[in-house]
Amino acid sequence: MLTQDRNTKQMATADRLILPIAANTVIYQGGLVAINAAGEAVPAAATAGLKVAGRAEAHVDNRYSGAGENSIAVGRGIFLYKNSTANPVTAAQLLEDCFIEDDETVRVSTAGTNIRAGKVISLDAKGVWVEIR
């Protein structure tokens, strides 16, 4: 129990993570970023074991560095991504989960590997608005 003021540390913002990047990896600004089993940032893909972290806030080239030698800021919030042409998100998925096709495209659930991208907030002609938290 406190008996005096306490300087309680806070992360820079709950809407931004700073993550170490996997070795031999390039992450493009604006792309979907996932975390692998080692806790390192990689471009999001429909690969078992990945967890989506958010949107890349910068372009980082870690091809010539070891795992964790560079880091990337990853934003969390509502972002616009491409809709899959093969397995498109429709109005039926509003407020439901959508899944990763690649680091710029989301889709509905399929029989293959389903890595959750986030919640579908809206659809328009430009793509799918996805909430990543």
C-alpha cells in the first residue's frame, strides 16, 4: 500500500510498440507487422505461429543485421488495408475478425492458416478498415 507519491512508469503510448526485428528481414512502412515465436517483428503473413502487432511506422532493412540489432515502431489503431480478391471481406464480416493474406492484404477465414489481423470496422472501395489492438 502506498504511503507517498509513486512515479509509475508508462509506455510511450499504448498505441505504439517498439519491437526488435528478426534477422534477414525487411519491413515496409505501412505494412502489417507480426511477431514470431522469438518475439521478433516480421512482415505479417499467413504463417502458423505469427501474431499481428500492428502497422509499421517506418521502413526498416535488417537484412544485414542479426536478430534484435534493429527495432521498429509499430502502431496500433484502425488502418486501411487491401481486401483479398480470392477471399474478400464483405459486409457480413463487419465487427468480426479478418485474417492475414500478406503484409498489405486481409481476407475472410479459410481452410488454411488463419492469422487474425483484427476486427473489421468498415469497408469501402479502397479496402478494409481494420482495428488492430
